[in-house]
Amino acid sequence: AAIGPQERDEWMLCFRRALDETIDNEKLREIIWPPVERLALHMQNRE
């Protein structure tokens, strides 16, 4: 499936919301987020 910037950003928004809703520890969220962001950028396969 084609994943462009819009799809990437929408997925990241959903993931961020889920992260905020399920993990109370802010430090843990800060640790988890950068690898998730890198994954999203890696999965983008069109501009």
C-alpha cells in the first residue's frame, strides 16, 4: 500500500493519542516516541 506524508502523519497522530491514553508515565512516553517516529518515516514509500 502507498504510504505518503499524509498517511504517515495520520498514523502518527493515532499512535500518539493511543500512547497518551495508555501510558501514564511521561518519561516512558518520551522513550517510546522516537523509535515510533523513525518507524513511521521508514514506512513511508512515496512523497
